[in-house]
Amino acid sequence: MRIALDAAQAAAIDGETPVGAVVFDPVSGQVVACAGNAPIGLHDPTAHAEIRAIRAAARTLGNYRLTGLWLYVTLEPCAMCAGAISQARVGRVVFGASDPKGGGVIHGPRVFDQPTTHWRPDVVGGVLAEESAAMLKSFFKARRAIVQAPHPVGETEPDADGR
């Protein structure tokens, strides 16, 4: 999970929501892939950390099935990522902070509990949850401060295109 936190921090530095994910092989003890969120930078709404890590692991292993591998992620996966986790046949999902608003595993649609879900990984939540949540809270607090900062007299807030 520490590696996932490092990937989340790298995402935050790039202006992305700080979420990191790691695909780990518990048999060899090796990290197969690691990624942070990048939907803004990649102009791709599916570029969540989990999906990017799953894609990288599948390419590395030459197989779209990641059976037996574990996915560590700093935030509870959303419904889209939970669907990708199921399709990839990830063996275990270990996440940090819960996401009552956007989560899809223990909150929201609870994807793995649906009768139509073909693959259900083991799920462990709350690992380094405080650190994961603190990073997210700090990131969004800083974002809100930038948006709410007063503008000098005579200046106006820039338009959406930055002018």
C-alpha cells in the first residue's frame, strides 16, 4: 500500500486526484504494475489508477486475466473500476480509504455483490485508510483554496479557457 500511496502522491503533483494502485503477485512477492490517476492528463475518463495498473499488468504478463494477483488501491474502487477488476479476475482487492460518495465495492452499487457479477475478488478495506484519506482531504482542501482565493482589485476570475 505504501507504493500505491507514492503513486497517489505523484498523481497529486500532476494535478490529478491522488489515487494510486499497485498490482502485486503474492506468490513471487513482486510488483507487476503501478499507476496513479491520470484522466486529466491523458484526456481519458477511464484513466483511473486501478484501470491503468490493470492494463499495465496485463501487458506485462501478456494475459488479460490477472487471476491470483492482488490489487492495492488507496481509495475504494468506483463501479467502473470494480467492473474492470471483475473482468480481469483479480484475486484480491486491498483498499485504503472508503468512498461513501463514489465507491462501488462497499458503498453505492456494491458491484461484487451483484448476482450478475461473474468474478468476485476477496476484498479487504481500511489498510492505511487514514493516510489515504488525509492525502485526498489535503488535495481537495488546497484545490478549494485556489478556487476561492480573492482576486486582486481590477482582476477577474479567468474563464474556463484560462483567459
